[in-house]
Amino acid sequence: MQDLSPTFSKLPVTGLLTHLDNSGEAQMVDVSAKVPTWRQAVAAGRVRMLPETFAAIEAGNAPKGDVLGTARLAGIMAAKQTAHLIPLCHPLALTSVEVQVTPDAQLPGYQIRACVKIKAETGVEMEALTAVSVAALTLYDMAKGLEKSIEIESIRLVSKSGGKSGDYENVEA
């Protein structure tokens, strides 16, 4: 039977770049020795557009239909598919994914926020960021018939809690 224990000689000497071995080759981080803990990540971003486009979406007059509902569902679905989209991300059984798409007349456009939760050996930052990114891309796709110059901006991690690295909060978010 093949030994499946971690090969510690291949781990980075510094321990900082856990996705690379000593020869610089990509590797999935081994989390099998970690104890599952509750973790949460919140990400945010925005989609900026012309006032006319914003008004059409708010009035329900986008040619493709329910822009905001479709973007929200796409974000939820994307969080669940993160491991298929981003190499070396662990496939995870998420316990909660919430995506909010909120109108912001000051932009004009929409604020997008995702909160992802899990009890696991690894965090869900990438899942939250993926949810926001795909929700924003879907909003663009649903509204591109109205405007091609829509901008996706400021996708960022707002906060994370749980895990060995502790809590994080982006004070600028």
C-alpha cells in the first residue's frame, strides 16, 4: 500500500508559500491534520453604470429579464463551484452562502456582498470572492444590451473569521 502521509521534505522551507513545494511546483495544501472549525468570509465589490442603465434595471426594463435575481443566484452557484474554477482550491461542503445585490444611486450601480460559512479545515475566502466576482459578471452580462461600458470595481475581502491565521477585517471596506 502506498504511503499517503504528507511529504514534509517537499514543504516550503519558509512555510509562507504553502501552495509551492521546494522545487517551486504547485501543490494543493494538505489540510488533513487540521481540526474543523467554524469559518466565515465576507467579500464585496461594485458594478458602476450609466444613470440610464441603472434606471432601466431598477424599473425592470432590462431586455434579458431579472438582472438582480439572476446575478444573486449566479453568485451563490459560483461559490459552490470555486474548486472547479480556481486551481488548488479545496472542494468544500459550504453550510451557507448569502449574496446581496443592493442598488446604489450614488454610483450609480450596485453594491455586491457575499457571506460564506462553513465548518471545515480550511477557509472560504476564495468562495466569497468568487461569489462576488461571478455575480458582478452576471450583472454585466444581463445588462450589456443596455450598456457596454459597465465597470466592475473593488472586488475585495471584507472580513474573515476562524482558522489558524485568525480574524481579519479590511478597515477600508
